[in-house]
Amino acid sequence: MKNSILKLTTILSMLLLAGYLFISCSDNDSIAETVVEDTNTEVQITDLDFDPTDWTDETHSKSADPNFNEVFSDIEVKRFDFVISEDNWEAMLNDMTSLYGTFGQGGGSSSFSDEDPIFVPGSVLYNGKEWYKVGLRFKGNSSLASAWGSGILKLSFKMDFDEYEDDYPQIDNQRFYGFKKFSLKNNYDDASQLREKVAAEVFKDAGLAVSNTAFYTLYVDHGDGPEYFGLYTLVEEVDNTVIKTQFSSNDGNLYKPEDYGSSFAEGTFNEDGFEKKTNEDEVDWTDIKSVFTALHDDSRTTDAASWRTGLDAVLDTDVFLHYLAVNTVIQNWDTYGLMEHNYYLYNNPDNNLLTWIPWDNNESLQEGKREGALNLDFSDLSGDWPLIEYLYDDDVYKAKYDAYVQATIDGPFETAYIQGVYDTYATLVEPYATSEISGYTFLNSSSSFYSAITTLKSHASSRSSAVNNYLN
């Protein structure tokens, strides 16, 4: 009898609660949406007492030096496996829906959210070893929104190996062969799947600081066994090992410019336009402000030598002109000169000069979208991009730029050499690129891959002709 009364009381309580929620949510739809969103995107933190049995100092510890040979191979395609619980995978997808709308119903929209997708803990498997409770999330802006809206689940990922160390003390300072985090790029809208890697190598071979890259296949198990997500490009993070290993130290200010202000147009400086990635607690943008001041000093039109001296004292203009020459020779529309993003600035501790670092090169090595990549003489420069306009208008700086244009086409982007690079990498990745499956690929067919390689090689020839016409 008591059990029957208890059951009846419980049922009545549940009905009353359900009625209350229905009435409350009917009166305020936003409450209902918030409740559903919070429930569906809740990250599950479980298995707190696991034992990291695969942990070794060489492979997992912060004490290990970055092993570039292991992680960034140029002669093989390596494999990652992600294992994400079914609940956390569902939370990731629900979060994406809240940010970008229903999967596959965006028509390839290129709009993007101001918020990053959520991290979840997952296992990363590589060469028979496990890395534990790694922070995994989707990444990207317009490319992420476009792929999601088009119904393509081959999305880019951010990997952070100690994101969850507070929840799991066993992984305190976990690293992957000395690396804390990576970007795993999906080669968005690139049928060749080579542009991200080859462009980075051209910058590197030119002697500029840039991320290392490598090809990886990705398999994701989110409850039904490993699924092939396709061929990816692993990219070294600038705010991790790039500034630590390619400069004397990583103590300087690192900025990731984005949107308003990052064109360096006069009067546009704002702190939000130059996000700090190091020394975030120091509320000081003096080095960035100094570039604005020197760049727009009146002496530019009255005393060019004095103007150059002032600018050279705060910005590594030689590095910028070298970058600009390489970037314009290879063509890249999705960066400075057309878009206010896709570069870093690092205050180099060796000389206290802000130094340009290229980033996100998947749209390079082609004429490009929108207005297309800039002409070598910048005759089509539109808008306010003073770092290009002012330096190219100066005879001394222009002479340096022209010399770097010649050096690029004679060296890292010499036609026969770079066409050989395309052939080598095409042979390497062809089995993995052409075996991607529908819903996890940007290829219309395997023939799209071969056609894209041919296009890259033709592009290299056309750029040689363009440089010769420009310089002569």
C-alpha cells in the first residue's frame, strides 16, 4: 500500500512539474530554447580515475623537446584516430547547430559566428599509443560555416592536449611529442589538397617564419566504430612552438589581427583588432600603436629617409617586404591587402621589431575568389591598405620588394622545382584523397583531384611569366 501511494505521489509530482514547465515555457519561448540548448550541448566529464598506461616522457611529457621529424613528415601520410563519446559528439553537433544552423541546410553559407565551437575531451590514437582526454573542437570561420551548411562533415579540428588537465590531473601538461596543440585543417575547397602545405613550404624555403605542416588521415569513432573523415593537413600552432623554436624565445608579444583595425588604416587602431596570444595579462599595445604612428607620420611625404628610419625602428619592414613578395608571387587573396586576417605579428625579442608571420594558406596558389589576388604592381589595390600602398610607393622599399620577387621565382617558386614538388606530393596523397567518401569530401570525383594538380602546375608556369613581365 505504501509503495502504491509513493508511486502515485511521484507520478503526480512529475505531472505537476511537466505542467509547470509547459506553462513557463509557453509564457517565455526563450527559456525553453535556453533549457534545450544547455542540455544538448553539455560536455560530459567522466572516467575521472583512469590510468594513463601509454604515458612516456618522450611521447606525452612537457619535458620532451618538440619532435619535428616524428610529427611533421614530408615523405609519408600518417594517421590520427579520434575517439569521442556518443554524448559528447552529440553535444558538438548540437553546438554547431546553435552557431550555424541545421547541418546541410545552409546552402554553403559563408557567414561565421563570433563564438568558437565547444571543446570536448576525447582520445587521440597514433601509432598504437593513446593520448588521453585531449581537448577537441571544430575550428574555422567562413570555411567552417560553409562546409557545415553544405552538409560536409569533413570539418577542421583544434587539438589541445592539456585542455582538460584541471579535470584530469593525470594528464597535467600532456604533450604530443613535445607539442601542446595543433590545427588539423580539412583542405577546404581545395581539390588538390596540397595548397596549405606547399604554400607554407614556399614561405619556409624563402627563409620566413611559418608553421610546419604534414599530411594525416583522420578516422573518428563517435560510437559506431572508426569512420574515415578524409585527408587533412596538420599545422603547427604559431602561439606554441613556432615562436618558441623559430625565434630566440617566446617571451615577446604575439598578436593575431582580425577584422577592423588590422588593415593599419589611419585612425582604426583598436585592441580587439589585435588579439593578444601571449602576455595576455599585460594591457599594453604600445608596440602596435607605434607602427600606426610611424606608418602615418607626415614625414612620409616630406622626408622619406626619416620616415623609413622611424618605421624600421618598430616594424621589421624587410621581413614584411619579403613576405609580401612571396605572397604576391604565389597569389593568395585571403589575407592582408584584400582581407583583414590570416597573419600574426610577433614582437621579436632579438630586435624588438614586430615581425610578420603568414597563416592559413589554403586559399593560396590560385587567382582566387572575390576580386582575385593582387597584381604584382598592386595596380588593383582597392581600399585602405597602407602597409602595401605606402611601402610600394617608396623607391627604397620598392627596390627591396622587387628583389624579393625575383628571388622567389628563382628559388622556392622556380617553375620546374615547384612542379616537381606538386608531382611528389600528388603521388604521396593520391590514394587517400581519391578514396574520400561522399559527405566527407570537397571532391566532386577522383578526377577532380587529378585536374587540380594539373591546374597547380599550369599556375606555376603562369606566375613565372607574370614575374618576368612585371620586372622587365
